Amino acid sequence: MADLEQARAAKERLRMTLKGRSDVRGIGIARAADGYQLQVNMSRDPGSDLPGAVDGVDVRVRVVGAIRASA
């Protein structure tokens, strides 16, 4: 599994790959059982549009729906 530095580098690469997609709500780093993984929050299910890993770092997709401001 990936260490934190590998995850940070992969996050930047994934961020550039997904730039401009309106369904991406956020990209972060999450702890995994034996290291770190990337987590992509999406407004809808992307199907098979996203990679399963970037530079050896696993990618997890989480559908969070629309993000709205609340008062």
C-alpha cells in the first residue's frame, strides 16, 4: 500500500486528470488498512470513468450527491 508521500503525489496527478469535471466534489487522502488511498467525492456514480489506482495508490469513489450551502 502507499505511504503518505506517494498518496500526495498521486492526489496531485489525479486532480489534474479530473480538472474541469462538474461531478467531482472533492479529492482527498484517506487512511487504508495498510497505508493511504485516494478518495474522490462525486455528485453521482461515475461508472467506470475513474481509474482504480493512480501511480500504485488505490482510488476509492464516494457518491455524496449535490453539495448545497446551508444556513
